[in-house]
Amino acid sequence: MISTQQLSATIEAIAVPGKGILAADESTSTITKRFQSINVESTEENRRIYRSLLCTTPNIQDYINGVILYEETLGQKTDQGQLIPLTLEKNHIVPGIKVDKGLVDFQNSTEEKVTQGLDDLDARMNAYKQQHARFAKWRVVFSISSSLPTQAVINANAESLAKYAAICQKNGIVPIVEPEVLMEGSHTLLRCHEVTSAVLKTVFETLPKHGVILDYIILKPNMVVPGKECADQRNPEAIATATLDVLKTYVPAAVPTINFLSGGQSAVDATINLNAINSQGKQPWLLSYSYGRALQDPCLKAWKGNLENINAAQKELFKRAKLNSLASLGKYNVSMENEG
Ligand code: 13P
């Protein structure tokens, strides 16, 4: 029996117009790659300094009301000596936790992946709750080629998302359901539309079979975009139309909020496209952001691992959060990039 009180309070705190989620839950191997790009060693202390910088950005709560953390960060402290999740809570930002344990090959394929981490998930939930996490994230991924993804991998990943979401809700934790169709490749916008449709169709057929209550999930999908190497990159209006077409077809109105991933779009493109999506009239769900790279990249570049750059780095994060907030309301204009 699910107690909906905690789930409903968390949804109320997160599904707020003009606010969104910061994804700061990179696994150690992923954050190591990000740090390599700025020549910073990925030590536990450097990761603490960086995540503390993100979570203590002055006034970030004006635009960010949830932060997805990596397990290590739940136990780390800010430079002021307070646990990072507690600092977030104090600023009315809901702490969340990435609970999947990454990708493994699907059956005999080296190209298709499934997500692992279900085995001990129920047991881990209690500890995460003790550490103040109130929502969770589980990511599955799909590569596009002329023959992929197979329906078999779509089914397997939808099953794991549904089982994870059911375990979360049973424990009073709101699940972020993240089926990501990757941007790598030369496929067209139309092909991304086709694959995202197949994925969301299966996901929303599977969630109810496991008793997941759609009113208490956050959907984190990709936007429908052409592959990075596709010659025809299309304009933001075409991306918005294709994205909304898929969402309107497959995502029930019971879902309160859809918070997109950025998936390798540039920081500015992710904002432009979110604004275009929110410029096509009112939809049944909120359409906001749960960006990792698109919120963090300019901040990471400004920081460069240097204590003296912390203020400048926080200003970059604040700027992206503010502009994405405006985009989630359809009130952004690219000329704002040069203001202030
Ligand atoms: P990006 O916005 O960088 O795609 O990251 C979002 C995320 O949480 C991926 O799981």
C-alpha cells in the first residue's frame, strides 16, 4: 500500500512553474571526464568542492527547486561545514539521489544497453531517505541506428524503469523516470520522433502494470532532435513541434511535470529549444528542465578547479538557471544571453 502523503508533498515542492532541477549526479567516471576537460584531478575533495559550489550558489533557489546528487555527495559537507543535502533543504531545494548503477550490455549486444541496480534497491532506499533524499533518478538509454533500438531492449528498459519507480513510491520517494534516446549519430529529426514514440509508448504501457501512480512521477525525456551528425539540424520550432507531438500522444495528463535532459545540446541550444517548446500554448503538464551539462558547462569552465574562481563559476550557474527558468515560461529571448 502506497502512502501518498510524502509523494504528494514532494511533487508539490518540485512541480512549480518557473523552477527546475539541476542534475549534479554524474557518476565518478563521468565527473572524472568532465574534470579532465578543465585539467582538474577527480579527487573526492575536488568533487566535494565543486558540488558544494553548485549547491551553495547564492539565490539559486529562485530557479532550482531540486538537485539530483550522486551517492558520495549525500555524505559530503559544504565549505561551511553543513551536509550538502541539509544545505539544500534549508534553501527550500529538494535533495534527490541517482539510484541506478549504470549500464551493462543487453544480452549479446555490445550496442544496446540496459540499466543495472535493481537487486538491492529496496534496501538502499531507507538509507537514502535517512540522508534526506526525497526523490530519485533511474536512467535508461537507447542508441539510434537504422535497425536499433530493438523492441526487446525497449521492453527490458521499460520494465526496469517501472520496477524502480514502484520501489521508490512504496518508500515514499518520487521517481524521476528517465528514458533517454541519445543524440549520437546522423539520424534525422523524424527518426528520433519514431524512436522516442516507441520508447514512451512502451514506458507508459509498462508503468501501470507495476502499480506506479503517474501523479507522483517526474518524467525526464530527451527532446526530439536530429542526431548530432545529421546535416539537417532543423529550427527550434520544428524541434518543439516534434517533441510536443510525441508527448501529447504518449504521456498521460496525470503526469504532473516533464523535466527534460539536455543530452549534449549546447547550453544555449537547450534553453532556446525549451523556450520554443513552452511557446506553443498551454499543455497538460509543466515543461521544465533537469539539465546536467546545459546548466553546468559554463560554470565548470569558469571554475577551472581554482578557489578564486568560485564566485565567477556560481554566477555562470545562476545565469543558466535564470535563463532556463524564463524558457520554461516561454519568456526567454536569445538577446538575454548578453545582458548582465
Ligand atoms: P544532461 O542534461 O547533461 O543530459 O544530464 C542530465 C542527466 O541527468 C543525464 O542522466
